[in-house]
Amino acid sequence: GQQLNQSPQSMFIQEGEDVSMNCTSSSIFNTWLWYKQDPGEGPVLLIALYKAGELTSNGRLTAQFGITRKDSFLNISASIPSDVGIYFCAGQRANAGGTSYGKLTFGQGTILTVHP
Amino acid sequence: GAGVSQSPSNKVTEKGKDVELRCDPISGHTALYWYRQSLGQGLEFLIYFQGNSAPDKSGLPSDRFSAERTGGSVSTLTIQRTQQEDSAVYLCASSSDLGGYEQYFGPGTRLTVT
């Protein structure tokens, strides 16, 4: 099935550094979401974006819904060791009625390693 | 409150056997989703239930895969005649409204087919 193009695949950073990752698609999405997954766990929702151009923050996390509706980025500022994990973007399309349709399309994930 | 629960957490089965994976969604959530995650990959949509509507089965990879949702709550994903390529983590999610954008995931069932 279709997947979003997420980059980078992996990142190795020092504690305190800022991190940026992004997702692109060839088609439009109605909603963009960012999830974090720890080993042996299910993904946990970090940020949800509902409008093109929207910029949303959640603590040290900031995400933006691209104007074209075909991309999104996630920034993490001042990284800490517990930020380690796999980050996934996910997109959701609208149905014929214009409301977001449940099925999510996921990126391949960005593996984040933070060195103390 | 209780989140999405899945059982078993791990399942090892022999090729050709049938398996059933269970999902208990968050109480009151009307929508339920199954995804599959192969090693090192993102999540792949399998099937989606919303209330009493016909499920969206467009992601099921073959007719060996089926799912049902009883009483609008618990769901079972069944894989018949398992193959080695079915080995993956099977994740269930639920959400509370028709939009479904805030999907809450369970811990998954790790299926290994030997």
C-alpha cells in the first residue's frame, strides 16, 4: 500500500540538540498526525494537525501542516534521552462528505537516538 | 482509564495453522482499526470498523485474512493457513468519532510463523 515519504530514516544526536524530520506525499491529506513508538509498545499520538498552514506545539515538540497539504514536519527542541524512539507521520484523507476518513497512511518512521 | 488492550501479546504458530488475535477498544469508541507492522517498517492499514457500517476491508492482503467486531466492541482478526510472510506485529486502534483522527493504539500482538 501507499506510504508517505518520511526522512531522515535515522538520526543520531547529542542531548540538547534540536531535531527536525519531515514527511511528503504525492497526494493531499486532510489531517496530519505525528506518533512516537517505543520498543514493544503501540504508537502514541504526539500532535494532530487539521488545517493547511497550521503550526502546533506540544511542549518541546512543534509540527506544521504544509500549505499544499502534501507535507508536514516535526521539530523537537532541546532533545533529552527519553526522546529516543521511532517517530511516524501519518496522513488521513477526507471522505466524499468532507470529513476525515478513519484509515491512516503511515510514513516509514524516523529512528531517533539521543546520546547523553 | 483503560486503554486499548490486545491479546495475546505474543503468538508463535506453525505455518498452515489458523490464528485469532483479539482487540478490546477503549470503552465507548465507535471506530476500530487493525494495522500490521513488519520489522522496521511503518504501519500498514488492514481493516476499519465504524459503528454499524460495513467495514472497510480494502487493506486486507489476501482472503486468508478476516475480521469481525461483535456488539460494536471487541474485534477478532483471524488469519487462516498462516504463512511466514504473515509474521509481523498486529496493532489495533480505536477512536471516538467519525473523523477518527485521534486513534489510540494498543500494544500489539507479535505474530511469528515458523
